Amino acid sequence: MNVDQDISLDELSTWKLDSLRSFLCRRGLSTDGSKAELTALCYAAAKMKISVKPSGEDYLKQIEKDYMDLLTLESLILPDPLKLCDGWVDETDGISVWPPVFLSDIANFLMANSDKSTTTKYLNEYKVGKAYEYFSSRWIKEVFYHKISKESMHCFLRAKCTPSQRVNEEDHTVWTCVDKDTGVIRSAYCSCTAGYEYY
């Protein structure tokens, strides 16, 4: 039942209760109330263009698409670092070939891919030393390096991270794709529930 914002209150008043409830339910709105109240709520939802909430299947498809977007740089599709088993170099041997990532690279990436409040929060945490504190206290585990290929202009850095709110839960996996020569961050991901929101 696709309804545009031009539907009239009179037209909605001809709908049966089941249709009104179905319209509201698919938008995550309350289905309680009298027919007059449900009709008014449907009218308001149509006027405010409240869209139908995606099904679980649609939601999973969107997550997969968003993740694939993280692995697509212009016309280049990168391998999935979560599925790369071989070729990772541990921190001791890999740190000498890590890209030169500076605070400006982190700031530029955050400003391009986050809202202002998130960017400010992360940069303030970096400024007061929280990023290093997380690393030195082993919340961020060993950082692994992957060159992707000899010809690739990009590389991956990957680590495990202890959840900040629920320390007994399984570690999150964090990766970032960085230009080998410039240190520019191209993409990043965290397996936490907020991972797709910011990267």
C-alpha cells in the first residue's frame, strides 16, 4: 500500500481498521487507538513522508551493500580484509612499512565521513591522549599490516579492540584502508553496531 503525501483525510477515513493498522505498523508507529485516532495518525504519517521500515531481509541486504561500498575505491574493488587469511604481518615486523598516517589524515577522514559532533568527539579524545591510552592499556590489540599486493597503492591495518562498554564481550574487529605512500585514509570499518554509521 504505497501512499503519497497528497492522500486526503476523507480518503483515509474510508479505510478499514486493518488497513490503517497495517499502514502504521509498517512505519513503526503505534496501532493503538480509535479509528478516528488511527486515521489522523495515518494522515500525519503520509504528510510527513514517514517511510516504510525495511524488513529484516532488506536490512541485511543494505548492510552488505554498505560494507561492499567500503571496499570500493573509485573503480577498484578491494579484497575483504575480514576474509584475508594469509599475508598479514604482525606489529613487530610490519610497523616499519606502515603508511605515514598523521592527525590531519584522521581529521580529514572523520570530517568527510562523520557528522560534526562525532568528528569533534574523536578529535578531542585524540587530543587528550585517549587514543594512545587505549593502545597502551591494550584495549587496542596488536595491529597487523597487509600490503594487499605488491602493485597496490593501498594497504590494510587491522586490529582487535575491546568493547568500551561491555569488556567481557568478544573483541571488535577494526580495519582501515590507507594509501601506502601518502597515509591518506580511504576507508575504515568496525564490527561494532555503530561501525557502519560512521565509516
